[in-house]
Amino acid sequence: MTSGTPGIDSTVPPSGTGCVECLDAGGWWFHLRRCAQCGHIGCCDSSPAQHASAHAAESGHPIVRSFEPGEDWFWHYGESQYYDGPDLAPPASRPETQPVPGGNVPDDWQSKLHR
């Protein structure tokens, strides 16, 4: 890993512009998170499927970065706290023109969020 921080590889690009598992399953997401180690894009814990935290638990990759435009914070799932991290390989976020929520969004999406 090139950042010097365990759990972060700043050279790996993101896996795409939407949650990998939601796209494969025809699902949807609220906000996106990027694995700081392998670039996996997953949905946030407010999203119905919570794929980013599931990826962290399954892969052992504890640090994510927001994949939302204008946000540059990192979160460490193992320590349950915000984390400082380096710039990651571009792009830094989903496209600004991509709607939120994204994917195959149901009409009653707000009632399905985890709060």
C-alpha cells in the first residue's frame, strides 16, 4: 500500500460509480462509500442493504472514504471513528450528475432508509 497508512492504498481506483452489489441485484442506494484499500464501492449504512460495512466485515478492509461529491472524510469501521487519509486515485466521488438516491429507486424509498 502506497499511502503509508495500513488499510489504505491510494493508487487503487474506485470499482465504478455505484454500489457494486446493488447494481448487480437491481437494487438502490442512498449514499456511497469507497473502500480505501481495494476501491470497492458500496452503499452506506442508511441504505437498505448496507453493502459498504458488509464489505468491510467480510474483506477485513476497515477504512472507507465517502464517495459523495464535496466530501473527503474517511471512516474506520473497526475503531468506529473518523480517520485522516490521503488523496485517493481519481475519481474522488460519484459523478455530480448522478442522482441521489441511485440505482433502481422505489417510490417509497424514504421509508426504507435505516436511521
